Amino acid sequence: MSTINQDGMLVDAKVILRRYPGIEHGKLAGVHAIVVHQTDAPTAQQTFNAYIGGSVGAHFLIDKNGQIYQTASMHKRCFHVGPLLKSKCLTVNNKICDSASMARILAKGWTSQIKAIDSNERAKDYPARYPVNSDSVAIELVGAGLTIKTYEAVTSLQNTSHQWLVGELYTHFSLGVGDVYRHPEISYKNPGEASTAVWK
Amino acid sequence: MEIRFLTCSLIFTLTLTLTACATSAIDVHAISDVYVTDFNSADKEHCRRSDVDLSHSQARDFFLRAKQVDRQILHDHYNYAPCYIEGILKYRSKSCDWEIRAGATGHITCGDITEYFACDNCDDLFSSKPTQ
């Protein structure tokens, strides 16, 4: 069983701690969800290079050989969700959406619609909405985009490590399988991202 | 002395040319015959033709105004819209395919080469109207 030290780092032989302060942006008050990403780069080094300069990023990165790196403290926020949140009630349970206001939003054109949905959703608390940067940790799986819509398949070694990591985070933060989301589920991202990632 | 000057000039010109090639894979000013040929949506209820209803000339204008970005920038900083128009264009006598998505992103594919675009000042091209 892993532990989390006072710096918000996961201590276990399976995890290499390689923290990049440039991708940490303020305090992360609590962890209510996990968001699974894919890097859109073929090697871990390319992502590390981007992290050196400071950028958007994730708390963990899993290389194609299954090696887990922790790249940001779990006490710190990473910008990983994207600027606009999708509607959870529209996707998961249409009955709990405020139908009158949602109908007005959905009548708008796509660009105005996604901004209005974001504003509507951010007025809610998790789990009524999808997770945001300030209440979630992010896991990146190394993998390049292959075509406009597809990504490299997540390797079996990556998926084994991913399942272990997700299991540890469940325990540390009292989460369940319903608290893990693929990035394109929660914001407007390429639908192929992390589509082959698995967890229990 | 003159030979040395000519050599330096040649190296300078060559460097400039190579730099220009490296930073701009597609010279958008060389594209022509831009035609819209189709519309597609993976979410017909929420992303409609009216959200990306560009004419042939507006499609060309999109590529002229957009910046060329790598996939990583597109992935990290732009919204992926589920609907898009697509079409064909000519680039240096080659026929190429293109897509423009409702989120003001797009790409041009010429043979094996795909270049990605994102436009931060194209709101007027995507000013879709409410349906009700």
C-alpha cells in the first residue's frame, strides 16, 4: 500500500517522483475525481520537455513501458480539464437537468451553447457536474495521435499500471469507479483520447 | 573579399529560406480553388450545419486568418467540436483535402502531410443563429 507524503507525493516503489513546479497552479483543496488523459505525444520525454517550461499538465504520467511518474503534487492544482465543461446531467441523467433553462441553452448555436453550458455547470458542485481542475487529479498516458480522430492504443503495461494507480487513489481519496472520467467525456476534446484506457 | 561577401550572402539567404520553410509548412497564400463539399456531425442535435456554415470564400478566409499550430497546441488549448465542414483546395497544383470544425479549428491534408489550424479571430465566420 502506498502512502502520500506531506508534499502530496505518492510514495511507492512503483512511482518515480519527478515533480515539475511549472505545471502546478495554486492549491488543490480536495480530490473528488480522477481524469484520464492521453498526451498526444509519442514519448514521455516530449511531455517532460513541455513541462519544464511550465504549461498545462497532469499529476501523473504513465510511460508506454508502464513506468509511473508523479509530475505534480496532489496538493496542487494542474490545468488539465480545459476551459469549457460539458453537461453531466445532459449526458448521464437527462431527468435531473433543469429542462427549461437547458432548452434555452440548447437552442443557441454551438459556440454560444458550450459557453452557456459551462457557466450553468460551474454553478453546481461535484458530483452533480463533471470534475474541474480544482477538485480532481489527472493521469496522462503516453500516446500519440494517429489520425485526426484516433490515438495510439494504450499498452497493456500502461493499463496494468493505470489500474494499480487508480486503485491506490480510490483508497487515499475514498473514490469509486464512478469518479473516473476520460478527458473527452468532460470537456470538448478529441473523442479518441484515452479511449483504450481501462480501470476497475 | 568579394567572394567572401558573396559566400556570406549565400549562407544568409539559405538560412532565411530554411527558417521560412521550417516555420511555415503550408503557405496559406498559395492555396486556391477552396470548395466546401460536405458537412458532418457526430452530434446532430447539438452541433448543426448552422454552426459551421461557411461559404467557399469564407473557408479560404478561415485558413488565411487562422494560425498554424501543432497537434499538441490543438489538444491542450482548443475545443474539439463534433461537427465540421470539409472540402477540397489546390495548393501548388496539388489537390488537398481540408476540414473546418465548429470550434474554429481545422486542418489541411496534402498527401501524407497534415497541417493544423486554429483561428482566434474568426467569430464572425461562426456566428450561428439560434434555431428557435
